[in-house]
Amino acid sequence: MSGAEPIKQNALHLMAISPNWVSSLHAPGMPNITVMSDTNDDDLRFAPHFSTIEDARQYDSQLRSQNVASELVMMNTDHGFGRHPGDWEKAIKYTTDFFRKH
């Protein structure tokens, strides 16, 4: 998507297309929720070169340390939220519940 290989040396290219990173730079304090598959890196073939999961954990921690409402939800599903019946609906519910609260 960024035109750069998903490796650590290209992290800035990947961050440039991330709505999470862009919104945190331009609108600090905006609530953030990340809902992702616990196999995201394997599904996208990023492992072992790059970890979207670890990056999401660090980003969530960074936002929380700045008192920004942030939540990371790791789901037992695949990247498309379709491993189990109802996965997509669960992801939507996590997201809508979070924004109703914040």
C-alpha cells in the first residue's frame, strides 16, 4: 500500500499511510481503538520482518501514557474478521461501543 517493503527500515513509509499515526499527529487527544486479528502478522506475511501487533501495542501504550482514551482489542480471528461466524459483527461492536463511551 505504501510502495515500501514492510520492514523496520521502512516504518516511516508505513506510518505515513496509517490513519492512527496521522490522526495522532494532527489531532492529539483523539480517542483511538485498534481491533485486529491475533494472527495479523502471519495473515499479511509480515512476520518475522515486521510486527503490526507489537506496533499496535506500543502505540496503545504511548497514547495511554499521554492520557488519551485508547483500546487495543486482539481477536481470535483472521485479518478479514471471518474465521468464525460473527467475528465481523464483534469487531464492529467493539468499535461502536468504544466510540459511544468516548
